[in-house]
Amino acid sequence: MIMNRIPLLLCCFLSATSLLQSQQNRYPWLEVSPKTMVSTRVGDIPVVDFSGLQPLLEQDGPGIHVINFWATWCAPCIKELPHFESLREDFADRGVKVTLVSLDMPAFWEKRLPAFIEKRGIESPVVVLDDPRQNDWIPRVSPQWSGAIPATLIYDHERREFYEQSFDGPQLEAVINSFLND
């Protein structure tokens, strides 16, 4: 009986390994720590609690990390998303990595989020933060954060800046250039 299950178990293991590797290509920060656990997915979008997101906020090594907190119901967030996509495209060769952290409510995950991402052609990695303990994790992202969105954390190995504001293209590019020129 056990011998009959070995091929099935091997197939499940190989499928899970393949899925994890494909997600690591789109979500390279999943490689940051074995503690980064994806609790569930919406399509191919990982859904994590703050402990799963935290490694993304503390990456070592080269590059500039841009973490934008947004939601599909937030008009200023939607307006600035194309600027983050342009930033990802225009500065990738200079080590700039953009990740979009959706703060959408669970009711929006299946109905809105995947269609929104596809319709707008968003290619930056997107992750859903599902953690109802906002009073705990908001100040851990930044003590200056009131919790309003859009909000953006930009950091490298020497500098960390938090912006509770929306960006236009020139503003965002200026901030990134200030990091590159330090």
C-alpha cells in the first residue's frame, strides 16, 4: 500500500517545489528567509501576515528597495501606480526593486485584485498584506506612518526613508536619484 503512494507523494513534492521556484522568480524576496511563509494565494499573488512581509522591509545587500502600500479602492494610489511601474522598468538595471503591497480587504481579493493587476498591466511583484493588527505593524514599518495610504518605504543598505504621500513621476524619480547619488 505504501509503495503505491510513493509516486503520488513524489509528484506532490515536485509540484510544490516547481510552484515555489516559479513564485521565487516573480517574487524574489521569498528567498530572503525561510521564515517568510505564504499563508495563502489569490491566483499567483501571495497573501502574508506582517511576519511574512517583514523580511521584505529589511533586505540586506545591494540595491534600492521601493515598497509601496496601496489598495484598489484608493484613488491616489491608483493614480501613482503607473509611476512605480515606470520606475521598475527604467531603473531596474541600476538595482531598483519595486514591490507593491496591497492592503485590500479580503472581500476584494478574488473579485478585484487579479483583474485590476491584469487590466493595468502591472508587472511589479504584488503581495497582499493580511494582518488585522495594524496598530502593531504600522509603527514597525515606520514610526511616522499614521496608517494612511498611499505610503512608500524606500531604502538601501545606508539609508531608509518613509513617505506618507502620493508621488508623481518626477517626484519619485528625484527621490530615487537622491539614493543613487549618495
